[in-house]
Amino acid sequence: MHTSSSASRSFIRGFSLVEMMACVSIIGIIAFMAIPSVTRMRGDSERNLAIARAESLNLAQASYIQVRGRTQAALDWAAASSSASKYTLLRPYLSFAETTLSAYMPSGYSVTFPPSITSMTKVALSSPTGTIYY
């Protein structure tokens, strides 16, 4: 049995060019709306990580004073001239600690340690947009 070409064309199914363009447009609109949200969520998560790590440093200071004693902790802290050396003192008292302070803090964030450890002042947290009060 032989079928004509017009009869076989009626059984071919597929999407038209207009339908394909509509699908691509809808996917593009959804992506356009989703990308800023994903970017904002990533920035918020990095900010929250920086705050959590700054709080960990504050707790490590308290632990350091308890272990070393107030007088010895104050002497050690005064002898540590840079933030990196103060981080080295606190590193054993952190549950998760990178080898350096710059590796410990998320990219673009930095901390400034208080001049005296016995004052129990929080570390100052700075971001690319300014100081973060937490």
C-alpha cells in the first residue's frame, strides 16, 4: 500500500518556529528574574559567614583568656604585633581554622582585633562596603 506525500505529512508532529521562540522567550524571562536573586543570596551567605567567623574569633578570645589566664593572655596579646599573629594565638581555640587569617575570612572581609584582649571587646568586621555591626 502506497501513501501519498500529503497523507504522510499530516502525521508528522513537531513544534513550529513560533512555538519554539515562545518557549525560549519564557525560559529567558525566568532566567532574567532568577539570576539577581541567586547573586543576592550568594552575597548574603558570604556576609553571614563573615559574621559567624567574627563571632567565633570573639569566643576564641574568651577561651584563650580562660586557658592562659588573664595576665599571661594580656602579655601574649600585647606581644603579638599584627592581626595575623593574634589569629595564630587564637587558632587552637577555633573549631574550624584555616592556616591564615586571610584564608579564614571570606574574600573581601577583614577583621581588626582589639588592642587589649582583657577588655573583651569584639573584633571589628569590615566588608567591601564598610564596617559591619553585628
